Amino acid sequence: MKTKSALAIIVTVGVLIETTSIIQYKFAYDGIREEVQHRAESELKLRSFEIRNVMNAVEVAVTNMAWAVEQNLSQPDSMYAITQRIIECNSIIIGSAVAFEPNYYPQKGRLFSPYSYKQSDNIVRSKQLGTDTYNYHDMEWYTEPMRKGQPHWSEPYFDEGGGEMMMSTYSIPIHDANGRAVAIFTADVSLDWLGAIINTNKLYPSSFNMMVSRTGQMMTCPIESLVLRKNINDLAAEIKDTTAALINQRMMAGESGMASVTDENGELNHVFYAPVDNHTGWSMAIVCSDREIYYGLRQVSFNLFILMIIGMLLLGYIIMRTARSAQRLQIVNAEKERIGSELHIASEIQKGMLPKIFPPYPDRNDIDIFGSLVPAKEVGGDLFDFYIRDEKLFFCIGDVSGKGVPASLVMAVTRAQFRTMSAHESSPDRIITAMNEAMSEMNEANMFVTFFIGVLDLPTGRMRFCNAGHNAPLLIGSGVGTLKCNSNIPLGIMQGWKFNMQETLIDCGTTIFLYTDGLTEAENAEHAQFEESRMKEVAQKLLSEGTHNPTNLINNMVEAVHNFVGNADQSDDLTMLAVQYTKPQKDEKFQRSLTLTNNVQDVPQLAAFVEGVCEETGFDASTAMQINLALEEAVVNIMNYAYPQGTFGNINIKAQANDVRLKFIITDSGSPFDPTVKEDADITLSAEERPIGGLGIFLVRQLMDSINYERIDGQNILTLRKKLPNIN
């Protein structure tokens, strides 16, 4: 009878374990599928972004040089210098041509196309491209932009007789003084850079990435012999899978998605695809083997099956020997070790998300930063973060309600939201508002975050900040005081809350000390708290000694808390961040100024002004031309967008130089706008319709060392900086 009962128990347990394993397998299978799809979509977006950046750079270079072609139409031989220059200034461009209409220059013959190209030795050479054997008038890169009257990316092709390589060409029409299209200005881009970008990362060792043109031509794939020699529809026909043909149709239609296909070897593969952008018609795809994706899961399932059989045999033995208690104890201990190990890993992951290299900016002499986070448990809910963009220091500190794993997850989301929202926004109130909207919408656990964000303009010391229910920071400089902050509500409580932005001027030498309530509410064995008064005493002592730099301040604060708490357990996360503004004051050795009206007819004055400034500060002619191009782009944007049509105003350009760098301060009283936060422009629009901050600000960033925008006393102030020659 006992044997039958034991057998019944073993069978019941076996059925339950098998059922549980099947359920777990299904959930794990679905989870892996969703994770792979998310990773693939993220990878496609990242590669698409990188490709668009390269293409935008090419388009900007061609667009910005087109004026030189149009202004020199009367000098046909000058086209060689223009095509050489665009290649020398843009490493991605390997060839450039100005292809004229038939007999445009009778003395040059019917076909005249000055062409410059970069060979394998990186030396730029030039030749006349138009010959009887190379009739460019029949080629897509010439016919399409001439027919459409707008820029065009060509289908990939092997340029026999020209660049002698596989490439794609970006072309724009060139117009004479009467507005008639008389030539096509091009930039050739080798397909090698596509392969380098596409294959930067692989989801799995055997997965591969591929890219096709608008007509289905293979642009990049693991088998090089297929590039430009096979159409994607031909490959689908060889596979004989109708799903593959459907994927091809969707890719060439500019759609995105995923599907599963079976290759010629009968192996199942998952294909994730997405378009690069709307105007090239190019598409990317990531192909992953089903076997490889789920290899780990199937291996674990097999091992679990073996373990289940062994466990059932062991269970029968234990039942027969009445040793259930020992087995339960073993399982409990194993679970404790697993949880402890996972919490340790989670703690290391969380620490890795926070800044940990100090000093973070050793090459800068205008800012000193130090931060510290000591969680009360293995993982915590506090966070701090900082980074510099466009000469502005973005920094924050936060405290999630609750402790442990749930708080750590919210902490990770909050830090990611801060980075995402501040990437293209400089106003703290708008950053916090966007974070609050996103976090409130998904806050089913009713957790909230007290949060403080500051944006410190490093050239001026002006700090804009916004507080969301967090402790107000200390300002340690001329004295020790608390920054006056509007409290607002914490993040994640309620959507639609109007957060207030405040601002103040930070004097040189002042330290901004941010902390969470784990500092002031730290308790000793008698449950007395450290409190704000003790914190200020430590700060005042260091200020009187002149040792209130961030590292020393936080180390002394930690020591004071430990001495106060003694042997009592830490009750809350202890987090501190200190930022000291240390901008040195350098004497200006040089200063010039120029005032223009918001009339493009005044722009030529700018070139002479910049040329004179650069000559006096030691810049060579090439760098001076780059600086002039950046200044001209910035000033023309101000004329077009700071002053609405029909209004008039002045634009003041002040050039200043010290022993290290030259800076141009462009000031206007027009409508407020910050070009540094604008997204990339829609290049399908004309130059007149394209909003400021896209291609123009991209060009300025490339040509100058730094760019900074501020709105002060009703004026837009845009500052461009360039390090002086021979300054390391």
C-alpha cells in the first residue's frame, strides 16, 4: 500500500512539474521572442540613425558648396577646385563631379564634367569625366535630379570609367542666374561605409544584416558576390518561400515589421526589417536563426527535463526514506543563495548606471563634480546623474519612494527618462514635465520620485533649475545657504501638473550640494536624526577652511554621518552630489565687433569681418573659411527666424580672444529660439521651408569647437568657440 501511495505521489508530482515546465517554456519562449524583436528594432533604428547622419553630412556638404558652383559658372576650370575641396573637407565623400548640359561650354566640347576622386592612397585627383565612352547624360544620377528638379540619391552602381567602385551618388541641380538647370553637382559615397555600419553589431553570432535599394538590389550582405549582382526577389525565388517574397514587397514599399521564412536548407529564420528613410527607398533587414535564438531555452528545457526525471527518482527515494524535511531545507538554502546572487548582480548593474569616474571631465577647468551613493539594501531607489551638452551641465538627483528591487526598477526608468528628455531640451521645467507625464501614465504601482534637475550654463554661471518635491540643495560659496526652490509635487503622482522653472547666478567657487533625505534622516541607536543643522555645520567648517571642493565635501559628510550613526543599521539610501563652478577668469587680449541689420544684403560684411579677426588671431585661410561658413549660417538663420517677416532689428557680432580661444558672441533682440535643441531638418523640404536647427546647426557643430545658447534679458545670445592655433 505504501508503495502504491508513493508511486501515486511521484506520478502526480511528475504531471505537475511537466505542466509547470510547459507553461514556463511558453512564457519564456514568448518573452525571448519579444526581447529579440525589441533588440532587433532598436538595432535597426540605431543603424538607420547612423546611416542618416552620414547621408545628412553628405547632403549638407553638397548643399553648402552648391553656391560656389553657381557663383563660378563663368569659370569652368574652377569646378575642379570646388570638387577637390568638397572631398578634402568630407572624409566620407570619395568623388564629386559637376556635370553640365550638352555644349554648355562650347569651347569644352559637348560633354564637360570636371570630376575629382579619392584613390586608395587618399590622394585626391581630378579628370574630365565626360567622354564618348562615359556619357553621363544617360545615367540615373544625372537624369533623375534634372527631371525632378530636386536632390536625388541614386541606385547603387559600379562606376566604370569614373570612381571605379561600387557607390551611390547624391545629386542636386545647379541653376544659372536665370533659374535654368544647367548642371548636376554630385557627391559619390562608397558602399563600404554601409557595410561597416550595418555590420557593427550582431544580435547573435550567426545572424547577419543586409541592406537593399528601392528596386531590391543587394547593397550589403554577408556574401559579397551578391552585392549589386542579385536582386532580393531572385533570392526569394531560390528559397521558394512565399513569405520571403512578401517580405521583399514590404521592404521595397518602405514598410517595417518581422516575419519567419524557411531557407533552402529547411532551417527557420526570423527576419526583422525597416526602412532607412523615406526619400532614398533603402531598407535594412536583420536575419536571425530560430535555432540560435532559442538554443539556450531549449538546452535549459532539456536539462530541466533530465533534472525532473532525476528529481522524481530522488523524490521516490526520499519518500521511501521519509527525508522530506532535509530536502525542503536544501531547497530553501539554494533559493536563498540564488536570490542573494541575483541581488548582488542587480546591485552591480545599478551601480554601473550611475557616474563612477571622478573627476569626470579632467580636461575642463570650469567645473568640478563628485557624487556618492550608498544603498541601504542590496539595491536602492536613489539616483544622480550629470553630463555636458552645448556648454551646459545637466545634472539631477532623485529619491524613489520605497526600497529594494521595485524602487531600483523605478530608479532605472527615471535615469533613462532624464537622459532621453534632456537630449533635445534645455529647459528644466519642460524636461521634468515630460518625465512626469510619462511616469504618471505607467505608474500602476503608485510609486513616486522626488527629483531635482539643474542646467548650469558654464560660460555664464547662470543656473536654471526645477524641483519636484525634493530637498533644496545647499549653496556653499560666500556663505552656506539653502537654494530657494518651489517644492512642486514629486514625479509620477499626477499628470498635467505645471512645474515652475527658477534660475539663479552661481558665482565662481560656489559649490552646489545636492542630497537625499538619507543624509538628514540618518538615525543613530537612540533614533535621533542627523538633521539639516549638522549637515550645514560640516559645510560651514569646510568653507571656513577653503576646502569645500566636491570630493572633500562629500567625504567629510560621509564621515560625519558614520560618526553620528555609529553601529546602528543604515535606514535609508545615502546619496550626495556636489558641483563646484570653477570657471577661471582670463583677460581678453583681443576684441572686435560688427553690427548688421536683419537684411541678407548685409551678409557680405560678415566675411570681411571674420577674415580680419582670423588674420589677427593667427588662423590659416582654410580655418578662416570654415569659421566664416559657420558664422554666416548662424547669422542668416537669425535673420530668417529671429525677426518675423516685415520686422527690423540689429544683429551684433562680437569677437573676443584670450590666450586659449576665440569666441564669437551673436546677440539679437528677436523672437526667442534655441537652435541647439532642434531636431534634424526634413531634407525633403526646400531650403526656404526647412526650419532652423537641422542641417544648419549640424554644420555649425562640425566647424566650431562648441556652441552655446542663452536667452538673457529679452535677447538671444549664441556663442561659438574655436581654440586658437597651436593650443594643445
